[in-house]
Amino acid sequence: MSGHSKWHTIKHKKGAADAKRGKVFTRIIKELTVAARAAGGDPDSNPRLRTIIAEAKSVNMPADNIKRAVQRGTGELPGVSYEEVTYEGYGPGGAALIIEVLTDNRNRTVGEMRHLLTKYGGNLGEANSVAWMFDKKGYIAIEKRKATEDALMNAALDNGADDLRDDGDTWEVVTPPDAFQAVLEAIKGLGVEPDAAEIAMLPQNYIKLEGKTAHQMVRLMEAVEEHDDTKKVWSNADIEEKEIEASLA
């Protein structure tokens, strides 16, 4: 959360992705279904679907699971219809939150999200109450040991990236949304597998949280991410890595 990468970094270090693979698979299956319904089941002509299929393969989702999710989206197989909904609100200390969900029952999900935010010292806001504080960008994070700055700089900027940032032990590549796929493919062309790659809502500015407020915010983020309908959570909270680790311990 010192920037966007810290949350990913800590979760990765704690092995959360493996421990919660079932949750990851559920989210990806929903995303595959929605993407296929929106623009068809051919990944060559559906960039969003292509990106999600790549993510599914990166977490070793079986090919049959991917195929069935796409077929439910195209209508070749029966299945639940999901819709994408974005909620906005505030956490402890006034930190802004954007929560993206995939749900088959909007009324149930909004009630449960409102309950979670209230429980951890936050509140649900109106549409556009915090979205103006964020920019929609492509975001790619790479551990420094995997690539040199010069190699990444050339691959990223030559394919339309906005910036290459130094975030401690991680390189962060920021792109316009429409250049994300080209930059990602260029980086992978170097033989580098990113640690995170997604279309993200990146904060324009950050709010520093410390102590009890920081711990409460981390627990809120964790609880929201654990909700079955949650797709992604974004915040402008800036929390020290040690405080995130302490909160999740």
C-alpha cells in the first residue's frame, strides 16, 4: 500500500495465494464468464478474456475449468449470470476505498459490504464519492532480481508505458489501459514473469495511516478481499510494511 504494490507483496510473502486458491479460482471463473458474455469467447478478438485466461493459467487452473467458464459466458452451457458492480467508500482514518465485485445478487452484496465497512470503522459512500481520487491504469510489478532497469525501461516505454517506478525491491510499470497488453507482452518477451499485472485504480495521492488506525484498515481490506463476491479492492492508504505484517500475523 505504499503505493499499490505493498499489499500484493505482503500477501505473496505470506503464501496467501496458495492458501486461498479456491477463492482465486472462484473469482477468475466469474471473470471469465463475464468477459466472454461481454465480447465473445475467442481470446484472439477479446483482449480482456485473453488477459484473464493468462491469469487463470498462471495459477494452474485446469483447462477444462477455463473452457466451461467461457462456455457459460457465451451461452453454450447453462450458468449463473453475474454482473460487475463498483462500490466506493471510506475506511479508518478517512482512507478512500474502491471495491469491485462480481455478483449474482446486487442487493445481498451491497448489504454485506456495508456491514463489513461499518464493522471495521468505515462507511459505504455514494457513486463517484472517491473515484475522482484514482486513475485507471495498467499496472505491472516485477521483483528487481528478475530484470534490470534498462531492459525493463526499454521494453516498457517502447510499447507505450507511462512510467517505470522504483518501489524498494520491486519495479512498478504504469501504463495507459489501452497499452497494458502490449507492455505486458513485451516484458514477458524478456523472459520475465511479473508478480502482478492488472488494470488498476491507482491513487493520485496517499493518506498515511499508523498504529491502531493502520491495523484496523488492514483488517478491513483483508475482510473485504475475503468476501466471495470481491474482485479487486483499491485504497489510497499508505501503510508501512511492518504494520501490514503485524496486522495479518
